[in-house]
Amino acid sequence: MEIGEVAAAQPSSHGGQVLRYEKLFVGGEWVDPLDGGLLDSIDPATGRVWAHVAYGGPQDIDRAVTAARSAFDGPWGRMPGWERAALLLRLADLYQKRAPALAILESRDSGRALRDARVDVGAHHQWYRWYASLADKLSGRTIPMDDSVHVYTTRVPVGVVGAIVPWNVPLMAATWKIAPALAAGCTVVLKPAEQTPVTALELAKLIEEAGFPPGVVNVVPGYGHEAGAALVAHPGVDKITFTGEGRTAKDILRTGADSLKRFSFELGGKAPHIIFADADLEQALNAATGSAWTLCGQSCALGSRVLVERPVYDQVVDAFAQRAAAVRVGMPLDEATHMGPQAHQAQLDKTLSYIGIGVEEGAQLVTGGRRLDAPGLADGYFVAPTVFAGVHNQMRIAREEIFGPVAALIPFDGEDEAVAIANDTSYGLTAGLWTRDVGRSHRVAARIDAGMVWVNTYRYIRWTTPYGGMKASGWGRENGIEALDNFLETRTTIVSTTGKFPNPYAQ
Ligand code: NAI
Ligand code: MG
């Protein structure tokens, strides 16, 4: 039985045998770590080890980068776009078939509710399909100048890509990077987060089965300061694409500075979710409460600052409290569960610490605000959906990314104040606004400094929709045609139509 099927066979079980993933995927082969070992992957719902997973160190990264380079200089670099597309489509088919098992494994490794993982992971194949459709359309331009030259541009792959992904949505983050990178003709070394390495190795199995040439995608789990830093420092890596914490991005820039490689970053947010008094409140509450607690708060797109126009503020606070009571927090694999635990102990500690900070700052804790210790949950990293009212935007719980299920409700008066509060943040990833006034929706959307603004909806994210941050939320865009820009360089070729070049020293 395949490892994934073991998990799939017991969807409601958080016990059972400890899975073993003992090899790294490098150069198309399953290899023992050279300078790594086996790490314990914890099931955050139980606090117990559920998988032993191989991790690599700098030597393993070096071997993976070498393999990625050979593939890039060899078969992959010479392969026409339509053949790359065919491989991506094969991967899409395999991924789609395997998605139910992948969702279960993702749920166990990261703690996200299976019902939510199933929807997300069930859609990833669309990324591989859509980028496949672009792989043979990476055309440049011809540039009219004068009749002495013919000028054209070509789009060429940047080379070997190091992809570093976090633990909140491990497969999604990997997919958003790998699909466009391969479509662009790059090769990849993927380093998943140390907390959630399992599904990246499952993805490696699909890459192998799809028949990509060896080394096109390599998967090396490892710790950030070891494998991650080695990948960033490696002179053979042309580009780092990273999702995670802003502080880590700054470290990455310092470590990568010597090789002047390229970087793109997706660094989280503190999204304003603005509810005007004229909104369809029922819909706004569906979206705002959903986005506040989804993924147990561990989403960069979280509408964690809920800005509410004063006439409806008390009503919205009450509704948040009521809906918090309806959230079924529980074992991620149980079909009934809406919200699982925090993905790991450090994140649990961080969230609880911010809840304490909010109380100290004088915000009003309306509901939640504690770790759940009911029998069956006490050993996991569960936190009650939490609502703070009376929040003002200078409080740390309104300024810093908590990454827990904590909604901070901030009152405002009128459009100008809504925009001022919305933009008074170092972040600029996503924003939402709810109003029935069409003019206002465009007016306000145009004033918000965010890479993605949702009007009368929230968290609508697809393979076609460019996603990424302004300000401290990142560099570059993922998804959409724009994502290809992360993995392509432009070469401008200028051909003289005369072949004549004057002697500069003739007189
Ligand atoms: P992190 O940024 O440390 O980890 C993300 C990835 O970077 C992991 O694969 C990690 O191994 C790697 N990494 C860590 N240090 C590295 C280094 N020096 N060089 C290269 N790679 C390195 O994020 P962390 O500490 O796990 O989470 C802390 C906070 O970051 C969260 O509480 C949340 O606020 C934010 N975060 C935001 C995410 C987003 O989606 N934008 C995702 C994860 C975390
Ligand atoms: Mg960290």
C-alpha cells in the first residue's frame, strides 16, 4: 500500500503508525541525506510525531543545485515549450487523481481542516494545467526603430530556482511556484518548511511519475538556517522565490547579496476588511468571519483587521461573537471540523502571546482568547476563535501579523477614515470592502495600497489572478500571467540590416 493510501484509509484517525519518508528527491533519484538526517514531523492536533522525514543540509542542497543545473543545461533547457506543457499536463492529471490523499496528508502535517484542505488541494491541478497552456506562448516583441536595424526581444528562463515555502499552506505555496517556474523553462530546488515536509515529498513522487527529466524538480526538506540558507547562498542558484516572514526575507536578501541573484517574496499581511454601514451585512459577516478564522488564522490573506463603520459596529461585534460560537474546532480529519489547530507549537505560543498583548493594550476581549483544553484537544495546539473589539489601529494586535484566529474589530467614520486606517500599516497584500454603493466601491478600492482588493467578496484567488504584495508584503506577483515574470529574463537582440559599422577613429 502506498503511504498516502495508509493515511487515506483512516481519515478520522490521528493515531496509528508513524510514517517514514527516509529519502530526499535529488536528480530524479531517492537518496539518503549527505549531511542531514531524519526529523520528526508533529501532528499539531495531537502534539505527537506522525512522520519521520529525511532532511538535508548544505551538501544535499549543493547536490540538488548541481542536478538542477545539469537539467537546465541539458534536456530541460533544450526542450520546446510544447513538450514542457505536455509534462505539466501529465503532472496535472496525476495531481488531480491523487488530490484526495494529498489533502489528508496536508491536513495531518499542517493541521488544517480536511474540508478546507480538500477544496484547496483539489484545485491545484488547475495551476499545472493553466501554466502548461502558457509554456509555448512565451513570446517576445518586435520593436520598430529604423530601417538600419531589426530589433526583437525573447523571453528566456532565469535558470535554477530555489523555492522556499512555509508551513501554513505547504502544497499551495509549492504549486504557485513550481507551475510557472517549469512553464518558463526553469529548474527547481524546493525546500519545504521543517514543520510540514511530507506533502512536498509526495509531490516529488508525482513529478517522478510524470516523467520529467532528472533534476528538473528536486525536493530537499530542511531547516531554514541550514538548507534554506545554503540554497539562498548557493552561487549556482539564479533566483529565490520565497513565501514566509518579512524578517526571513531580509535575512535572505543579506545572504543572497553576494551572488546578486533574483528574488521574489510573498510576506504576509494585515489586511483591512472594511464593512460600510450600507453593506449587505449578512454577506459581509459571512466573508469577514470566514476570513478571520480560516486556516486557524494562518493565512497571509486573512482579513485580520475588520474595519466597521460606526452605525453598525456594535451589531457586527455581536454577530462576530455569535458566529465564533458556531465554529467547530476539532480534529482536522473529522468531516465536521471547521477549524483545526495552529500548525505548530511556536505558532501557538505566538498567538497566545498576542492575545495577552491585546488585553494589556486595553482591547476588549469579546470571546475566545484561550487555548482549548477539552479532552481530546488538550494535547494539540488548538485556540478558540477570538474577537477583540474596541481596537484602535495603533495597537500591536492591529499592526503585527499574528497568524492566529484573532479578529480585531476597529470602528471608523466615513470613507476617508476607512482608507486612512486601511493604509496605515506596513503591509499591503490584500484588502476587502463591503458596500452597496457602486461608486464608492471603485473609489475606495482605488485608494487602498494592496496588491489585491476584493469588493463584496473575499479570498477569491485563482490561477489567473495575480497575487502579491505592495509595501512590506512582498516583491513580485504570483499567479496570473504575471507570475511568469518571476522566472523569465528579457533578451533584446538588435540585428543591423546593413552590417556596416563606422570606424570611430577614421578622422
Ligand atoms: P519563516 O519565514 O521563518 O519560514 C518560512 C520558510 O523559510 C521555511 O521553509 C523556513 O525553513 C525558511 N527559512 C527560515 N529561515 C530561513 C533562512 N534564514 N534562510 C532561508 N530560508 C529560511 O516563517 P516562520 O518563522 O515559520 O513563521 C513566523 C511568522 O511568519 C508567522 O507567525 C507569520 O506571521 C509569518 N508567516 C507568513 C507566511 C505567509 O504566508 N506570508 C507564511 C508563514 C509564516
Ligand atoms: Mg522563522
